Amino acid sequence: MPDQQTELENTIIALKKGGTIVYPTDTIWGIGCDATNAEAVDKIFALKNRNKNKSLICLVSDFKMLQQYVEEIPEVAYDILKYATKPTTIIYDRPLRIAENIIAPDNTLGIRVVRDPFCSKVIKKLKRPIIATSANISDAATPKNFEEISKAILEGVDYVVNLPLQNKGAKPSSIIKIGGDSTVKIIRK
């Protein structure tokens, strides 16, 4: 059985070097990197063959970190996150201190406060948010578990977290967009 502490240390080393990782998120297996490193983000777009106009999701460890990366968090966001029963990504206006190439053309960014202990430890130890995008080539099926991740993805990243038994059959997060007037729109249930 892989040792979580060793996996945490190896993951941090890869991220600090500007590397990309495949890791279990609080939802599905994802591809990630330091969300403040534009070169690392470019590697993910290239690996996934993803259109650069499609933004990526960013993970933070807690509300305190969230406040550092969004200009203004609408009050309704706290209520949504407090009562959410499953992982929920919220699209916020005017993100701050983040790689420019993950911000959508309308100056928004999807950010999720993670609940998964491993993800939370990675983010806290790195002291920066990380990217979370499904571990697949764009337009290919989203892998439901580690065994479904393609060889191209596993060989294309700098480090694969060795915790393959995590997130068996997990589902993507809900995505909610909060407008400047605090209107709430459900993008993905």
C-alpha cells in the first residue's frame, strides 16, 4: 500500500518544479499543476489537446485561501458552499494572483474549496492553489477510476500520484456561476 506521506512529498516536489501531476481529487482523477505557474498550465492544455479559450478549474484548501484569489466573494457563495452536499465549483468574477492562462475571456474562474484530505494537504503544503481538470484528452470520456486513465495521459505528466484505489467511480463536481448581481446559475448539476 502506498504511503500517503511519501506521495504528498513527491507531489509537492513535482509541483514546485513546475511539473504536472495526475492525482485523485475530491471528485474524479485529475491532471494538475501549480495554478500560479502559466508554463505548467500550458503543459496541461497541450497534454489534453484542449482549446485555450476553455478555462480550467482551480482548487483551494479553505475559505481563507479562496479570499486571496478572488477580488470579491459574494455572500451567497458562502451559503452555497456551507450547505452543499457534494463537491461544488463556483465560477467567480475577477480572480487574482493566478496564472492568466486559466482565466476565462470574461475574467472569471471556477474555484472549488476541496474536502478531500490528500488534496487539502497538497494545497496547504504548496501554499498555492492547484489546477484540477479531468485526466483525459479533450472530448474523450472522463475516466471514472484510475484504471480508465489513458496511457498517453499517464506518460504525459511529470508525476502520477500512487494512490490508485482512491476515487473509485467518483463524479465531477457541480458547477455554479454567481453573477455580479448575486444571481445563481447552475452550469452542471
